[in-house]
Amino acid sequence: MYGDETTIRKILTATGDTWAVVGLSTNRARAAYGVAEVLRRFGKRVVPVHPKAETVHGERGYASLADIPFAVDVVDVFVNSELAGAVADEAVAKGARAVWFQLGVVDEAAYDRTRAAGLDMVMDRCPAIEIPRLS
């Protein structure tokens, strides 16, 4: 299990409200789009990170985490496991406080590196499933 209930609760309630969602585009059929909607309903600022840098849900998108000109609290990762470790490393470099790998996204080495850098991390879970459980 890569994310105990205490860590999940901390990320969702106390880590901060600016979430960079890597893989978020205007494609409504993708899971990232729906998860971003749920996060917004729960008061999170959702910043799209996608090579197309599209505006999603009224928020300007960026091609990479490094391109975001302000602090990010949580990096939510919607890329496949082979690419996710590099995104976790970018989150550490960006100064994020936590990393969240979506359902099916697992990279144990990235988990270890990210935790060693002092960030909270959850893997193979979905914040849109977890956040309603907190109320």
C-alpha cells in the first residue's frame, strides 16, 4: 500500500490547495478531466500540465511543471508508470509538498526518492475517490 489513510488525509486537507494535474487536457473523456472537476468542487485550484498547455476549467495550462510561475502544493500524476518517476523528480525540483500517482500508476523507486526528499506521496489511488470520504 502506497498511501496510508493519515497521508491521504494530510495531502487532501492540510498540504495546500494548488494542485498541478500532469496529463490534464480539454479531453472530457479522460479520467484527469473528471478528477480535476471533483478537486475543484472541493476547493482546490487545479493547474493543467500537458504538452499542449491548454486552458482547462478556466485555468491556464503549462507544458511542464517547471513552466508554472508560482508555487504548487500537490502534483497529481496522470501519466503511465514508465513516465511517472520523471514527473515525481520534477515535482521535487519544483518544491511541491506532495505527489499523488493515480490509480494504476506505480513506481516504487520514485516513491522512495520522493519520500527521501521529504515529500508526502500516494500511489495507485484516486483523490476524487478519497476526498468525498473525508466528510
